[in-house]
Amino acid sequence: MFNLPQKELEILKFWQEKDVFKKTLAKPAPKGPASTRDRSSTRGGDFVFYDGPPFATGTPHYGHIVASLMKDIVPRYWTMKGYRVERRWGWDCHGLPIENIVEEEMGIKSKKDIEKIGIEKFNEACRSKVLIYAEEWRKVVERMGRWVDMDNDYKTMDKDYMESIWWVFKELWDKKLIYDGYKSMHICPRCETTLSQSEVAEGYRDVKDISVVVKFELIDEPGTFVLAWTTTPWTLMGNVALAVGEKIKYSLVKATDGTYILASDLIDKIFSADTVSVEKEFYGKELIGKKYKPLFDYYLDKNLENKENLYTIQTADFVTTEDGTGVVHIAPAFGEDDMNLGKAKKLPFIQHVGMDGRIKDETKDFAGLEVKPKDDPAVTDKKIIEFLEKNNLVFTVEEYAHSYPFCWRCDSPLLNYATDSLFVKVEEIKKQARRTAEKINWVPTHLKEGRFGQWLEGARDWSISRQRFWGSVIPLWVCDKCGKKVVIGGVAELEKLGGEKIEDLHKHYVDKVTFACEKCDGTMRRIPTVLDCWFESGSMPYAQMHYPFENKEKFEANFPAEFIAEGVDQTRAWFYYMHILSNGLKKTNAFKNVIANGIVLAEDGKKMSKKLRNYPDPMDLMEKSGADTMRYYLCASQVMKADNLCFSEKDMKEQTRFFNTLFNILSFYQIYEKDFSDTELFGADAKLENILDKWILARLNETIKKVTEKLDVYDLHAVREIPNFIDELSVWYVRRSRDRFKGEDEADKNQAIFTLGKVLFELSKLLAPFVPFTAEYLYQELGKECGCLKESVHLEDWPKVNEKLIDQKVLDYMAITRQVVELGLAKRAEVKIKIRQPLSELRVTGYELQKDYLDLIKDELNVKNIACKKGSGELSVEFDINLTDDLKAEGILRELTRTINGLRKDAGLTIDDFIKLEYNTIDEQISRVFEKYSVELKKAVLAKEISQSDESLEKVKINDSEVGLKITKV
């Protein structure tokens, strides 16, 4: 077996020694533009793709490898097509992933602990952890054969990168696309920060919570209770009103334990039919303004704005009778609908919980409790319900299954919480963003209108403030007296205003920079928040080039990018934020083509887990089976079309058997290539006469055409065409041409050698983007004799399609020929006659074929004659199975030839070795074959001499008879 892993290591060394990657970037790049939809572009030979930066806080897994594979195949392809494709690695450096690592190492339990330790100490600790696994990443990336510049990498914590982010922020600010707002958003109480829409969407899980129907007693109707249902008992202390539907019918019902008000349609759901009587029915609007007793009296003596509307019933259009009681409890500090209703109805605002998720001190009975503790999210809800039960204010309690958001990094339950933030006006540019999204080519295509399109359709204004420490700061300074705001767009501007040199743009540096207010005698100080990390990632196209401070002309000549690729989850994250920022800044899409991959799971369908060891380590796999086998398996799988893949080593081995087939074809070719010394072997096509040569070159060009057409539209399943071709090359062309390679007709022999060499040469280029090691090995082996190739296959141009050689008649007739052979083999099996036994005739009904194709069928099915009848029905075949003595003798000759050549192979003999053959047998028919066909047998088994022997020889079975055989090298 060919040792692919070992050969890959040799090729890696060769690439490094010859600096092949850099040479691909330096070679002429005459093509441009890359996009077929942008004929007006004059960008020259650059093909630009953006490489989304990963975190180096863990070792790379198969998800990273899939993304890296896409980012390697596409650039390799467009490089061979004549473009210059720069590939610069990047690192994601900021945000909660890094902060959480440092918090764990330092034993930090809360945000307050960080402030006690000191932000500078904390941030510098974060900086030290950013690239903790960088070398592990380099090993995996290089071993898988990906070409990317990791020495000239960009980091989101670099000063230049962060300065460009400031420019992005200022541009949006100046365009009035950023505003300061107070909204209900999701916060993580553990991290004490807001989260973006996409971050929240990432962390939903199915959970079981406690729901409760609570009794609110009307002040002017003592003993009458309004029933309201909630799944968040912890918000009840912040209750300020009840909401009903204006046009919903409600009933006053009498039950054995009291009088209640609820939606008429829900009476049967809440009560048993025989336990209540309906006293009165009315519409919700009749309840407007009614006052009720608070469940908790903590805020009755507080000085609240709009206190006259405290604990009143209001109407709201979001109230339904789908579940609950038709009455909704309103806590404006903890829900978007609640907050909007509070503004509309001028309701008081009670926020009894802090950003840390703990109940404030004024709530005497529950002060300091976490409302959603990570280890037991329902514990505080239970305590609140127990309190209410003691006061006879609980009607029913039950378990409630629903989907709930958790922090995507620390797994804490999130809270819906009203707070202030800076927002990007996504809703203002959404129409434009949807229009420019039409220009993007998605693979798979359904993502365009599906996952990405729907997310864009439902996009809301983007909260970009984070109450954290390790990140790009928001470059907004506010006067501590008059409130004047100044946004700084670059380092030079801040240095001028602050009067000092700025070496670092992180919080613990720039927060120290103040300057005088131009409007009053106050001091301008930076607001304490940092930017959402997705703002950093979305700014990557500009920041990686330090635009507009450097590379302005180069960037503007190459924007938007031709290509990006990441996991399908990035439709709501990186893809989305790049698109939003590009529309805000440039009024265009940020990329033209995108491939989204699915998730690689363990073989059993579970998530890959290092703890469970339920998947092969990528490095171990590559050392054992080769990177190219893994590359092919992943590239050909459904993971390239945003579907999930259950990784199976067994399946990978099964699907990559064609590698050995290819290496065997190469070995076969190398046996004969020394007989053909034409240095123009891989140049112009020869004049083709043999039908097999015409067919294989037609198939080659057809395959090149299919692969090219698919790669042009970023369909990486183009790779699936190649194993089919290699299989046909082996089982049909090489096998059917073996006698030509061994034959005495020099012209035909040379044509066969030329054709196979030509095919392998073009195939090496076709393989290059997908399996670069195999392509390089094949190419270098082909170049050993002719000396006419380039230094590397990756410096070659992409193979051109020769349309003239795609002879559809040849392809169609050969397809029919192979179908006839397939039917013939099945028929032989049916009548139990081996293929080595010649038959006199095959009758073919359904098609008439030319002589060249009939000769192939004769050889393949071992028949003397073929009779074709066109007919109108389906293709069918029938043999004449009568066996004459001559036919039986020829069958024996074939059996002998096969058996003797098997002995030659076992003895390690080559085509250069001749033998002396000795035999003995008591079977008269076999003896006659040795005598009658001695000349043919000598030629077939490369024997100088064949003689009968009286010695005891090794016995073999030929047609149920024993034959003694002995071969001796001479």
C-alpha cells in the first residue's frame, strides 16, 4: 500500500524549502475581475477573500478544519485560474471567551471582583492568554496542507486594528446611525453585560420552569381577584400593572373558594366546569383603570414617577387567550412588550433587580437573592411562590416546559432587562441591506432566502455596548458638566486632544485620557463601556488592512470581497454583522460569494467531546491516514452544504479507496514511460485513432468542464466528479489498454502511453485545490522522466477544457458499450459460465454499434462474434452457450495463463523477467492445450521454454482437474 502520510510529510518539507506558497503569490496574475457578475470592475488580478479570525483559547477541532478546508480550496483554485489570492491569518482576541478563562484562573466570581483586582491587571492577564494555543493551531493548519500567512497575522487587539474600529464607529456616528437608547434587552447577570440579538439566539435551550397563576385583589371589590399567569415569578416584585385585551371577553366567576376574573375562553382550562358559575361577562375595556392591591408592598411608599397609575389595569394588543388566563402581569423593567406598554400608558418603573441578577435591598424579604442562579434557576421562584402562598395569593402552580436563553459563554440563564446602550440603527438601513443581499451568491442557495434572509428580515437595532473590560473601547467622550459628546476617530486625533502619546487603545489606557470641553469648563471623559465583539468582527474587512489610515487605494479597489466561508451559525453572526456594517458605511454588501458549512458530529450523532473521546484526534488521523483523505472526505460530504456530518473513519476509508487506484495507475504508467521519451508529452494533443484514447480524453475534458463549472459557483462538491473519473480510467481505459502497452505496434503503444500521461498530468492539476499533496506527488512523479514541468503543480494554470475532444457520440456509444458488457457479465453469471471461457456469439438487441466498440465488447465478454439488431425495445443481450472443443481449449488456455501469472506475481517477478515453465497432468484435454497453444502461452506468461516434467510438482486446479506447475526464472 502506498504510504500517503509519509509522502505528505516529504511534500510539506519540499513546499517549505522551495517556498512554493510565496511563489504562487508572486507569479503573474493577469485575470480580473474574478466575479462573473461584475464585468465593469478594473481591480486587476486580485481575488480577495476574508478569513474570519478564530479564538486561540482552545485547540482546533473538525469545525475549524472544515472552515480551513474551504478557505484553502477556493484560493488555490482561483490562483490557478490566474488571480493573486492573498491569504492572511487573523486571531480573535477580545471578549468573554478570554475573560472567562482569566476569571477562572484568578478565582473571580463576579464583575465586582475584577474591579477590586484592578482593570489593568485583569486586562493584561487577558492579553497573556490570547494566543495560548497558537502553535497548536499552526501545526494543524500546516499539516492539513492549508496555505495561509500565519507569520503576518492580524490580531483584533492590535493597535492598528482597533484604530480602524474607531473609524468605523465614528463613520456610523457621523451618519447618525448610532444612538443612545434605553431598552429591554437580554443581559447575562454573571457577566453583567448586555448581549446582541444573535448572541441570545445562539443560547436557547428547552427547560422546565415554574409557572404560577397569581391572585390580584381589586381595591373597590374586596374578595374579587383578577387571575394573571406568569412564567417568571421573580418579576412579580416589579409588577406595576395588569394588562387585558380590549376586545377580549372576560367573566366574573364564582367558585367554591372565591370570586375571580379571567378570560371567558379560558374558564374551562382553569376551572373544572362544575365548580364555577359565571356571574357576569364583559369586554376587557370595562376593566381599564381599576386598581388592585400589590402582591408586595415594598414600593408603595417610594417616590415613583407616574405613581397615580401604579397597580392599575390597562389594555394591550399583545394579550391573547392562547394560554394563561387572558391577563398579563406587567413589569416594564423586564420585558420589551411590558416596557413599551409602560411608556405608552405612562406607568411607573420599578427595577427591583440589579445588573448582577440579585434582588435589591428594598425588597426586605428577598434582598440579595439571585433571581436565576446558574446551579438552580428555579430556587428563587419557589421562595417567592411560598411567600405568596402564605398570603393566599397563589391560585395554581405547575411545571412549564419552554425554550429559554442562556449565556453562550458562561451558561448562565439570561434575564430580560431594561437598561441603556448604544445602538446601531439596523432597522433604518434594513431595506437597503435586504436589497444588497440579493447580490450575494450563497452555497447552499437556500440560505439566501432562508436562514440569512429571514434573520435579516427580522433584524432589530443592534445593541453594541458591553459593560466589560477586555475589548475595543467605545471611542465616545462625554463632558462631565454639560454632557457634550465627542467621538474620536483615530489615534492622532486623541493624541492632539489629550496631549500625550497613545501606545495602546485598551480600556485601562484610554480611560486615563481626558481633555477640556470646548463648550464649558468641564472635562471630557470616555464612557466606560466596550464594543460588542461582533462589531470588531464585522469591521474586519477594514481593520485587517488598517483602513483608511493605510492601504486605502488597495482596499477600495478590492471591496467587496469575492469570497468568505464559515459555519452556518455565522449567518446570524459574522456574515450578518459584516453585511450590516458594510451597508451602514458603504451602502453595499461586504462579500459576493459565501459557503456555509454544517457541523461535524461524532459517529453516533452526538456532539464531539474530548471528555468522551468519541472522535479521532485530527492530528492522529492525518498521521495515520493522510491529510488528503480527510480533506476529500470532508469536501465531498454534506457538511459543505450546511448539513451536519457524523464523522466516520470507516466511511472515510471507504470513500477514499480511489487514492490507491490512482497510485496504482501511476505505477502502471511508470513501467512504460521510459519507452516514450518525447519531452512534449504533456503538450499538444496527439492525433487520436484508438477509440479508447478518444473516449478517455473526452471523459477527461468533460470532467474538467464539470469541475470548473461547479467551482466557478463555489460548489465544492465538484470534487465528487474526480473519483468517478479515476474509477473509469482504471477499470475501463487502463485495463482495456494493457495489451496495447505491452504490444508490438509502436505507434499504438506510444499513443496509449501519451494518452495516459496526458490524462494523469491534467488530473494532477484537477486534484490540486482539493488534495494538494496527492496532486503534488502525481505531478512530481510525472516530471521525473520528461523534465518539462514547473517546480510545483500549484504553480500551474488550471486545466483548460478542449471542447473539440468532448465527442458526445463517443461518450454515448461507450456508455452503451459498457451497459452491454454489464448485461453480458450478468448473463454469464446467470448461466454459470466463467468469463475466461470463450463463447461463440453474443446477440445484442436494441442498438447497433460500430466495429471499434464491438471489438471492446468481444474482448471484455470473451466472445468470437457479436450480432447487433437495432430493435425498438430495451437493450438486451443473449449468448450462444454451446461449447465446442476449440472453445473449451481456449478457456483452459486462459485459466492456465491466469494461474501461471499468479505464480509469477507470488515469486516477485516483473515484466523484465523470463521463466522456464514445467508441467504435468493426466487430463488429456489440458495436455493438448499445452501442445497446441505453446506459442501463445509462452508470450502470455513470458516463458522462454515450456516442458513436461516427471517430477512431483505443485498442484493447482484447472477446470476441476489437477495440474502440476513449476516456474523457474531464467
